[in-house]
Amino acid sequence: MTIHPWAVTGFLDGSFIISIVRSDKSKTGWVVKLRAQVNLHKKDKAILELLKTYFNAGKIHELNENALQFKIESFK
């Protein structure tokens, strides 16, 4: 089973996070971190697995007993 690119757009719309944090590893002392995430009920785990396959990246984490999160933090 595959997921249509328009469905991917719908799931990820509004789920991008940009953070600026201090880092000793950076010349400027700051780094920009990017993250995309989708939270769904555990019954919808198949959708999160389709997203993971679509991007060939990311991880699925359990948030609590009823919710899962698909998260991509590396954009290499």
C-alpha cells in the first residue's frame, strides 16, 4: 500500500517546528534544528508507517497509551 503525495501534504501541514538552540559544536554557538511530526491515535499506526516509508526516514514513538508520533529530525 502507498500514500498519495496530497495526503502527505495534508498530514504534515502545520507540523513543522524550527528551533534555535545553543550548541558548543557550532562556530556561532547556535544551531537551527528542524523537525516534522505527526501525532495520531494508535489505531492509525498504519498511516504513520506509510509516512515513514514515503520519506524513508523518521521514527514512530509512543506518546502515551493511546497516541503515537511520527517524527523526522534529520534532514540529510
